[in-house]
Amino acid sequence: MARMARTSPTRKRRVQKGKRRFRDRGGKEWKGSIVDYKEVDLLHKFLTASSKMMSRKRAGTNAREQRDIRRAIKRARYLALLPFTGT
């Protein structure tokens, strides 16, 4: 017989109010979905040390903002404003 994973339906994750797993990467100057590929300093905040794009969960953005950031990063890379690989 195959072993089944033990899961408890009564067990819940503890989530503290007001506590985020990752800090807000955008900072105070980040106002939402207005992203331009020429704002290299802002786009750098959404890249890891190896120049990978951060996930939505880690960046703290919603789906629309993440799409705008992704598009801006790809345009900036194409125009050589951002690196394709880490430094």
C-alpha cells in the first residue's frame, strides 16, 4: 500500500498581524503601477544579486504591478540599462 501524507485539518498556520515575511522592496518612492524602463534605480530594487527578477511575494507587488515591472526590466535589459547577469 502506498503511504499517505499525514495532514491535520485542524492545524492552521500562525500569522501575525502587520508582520510581513519580506520587507517592502519598492520603498516610500514606490507609488504603484507607474513603472518606466528608464527608472533604473527603482528597477534595481526588484532584482536579486544575480539579476533575477524577484517574485511577487518577495517584492510585495500585485499581479498588475509585477507585469509592469517585468516589462520594464526586459526593456531596460534590451537597451543595456540593466545587466542580464549578476555582477
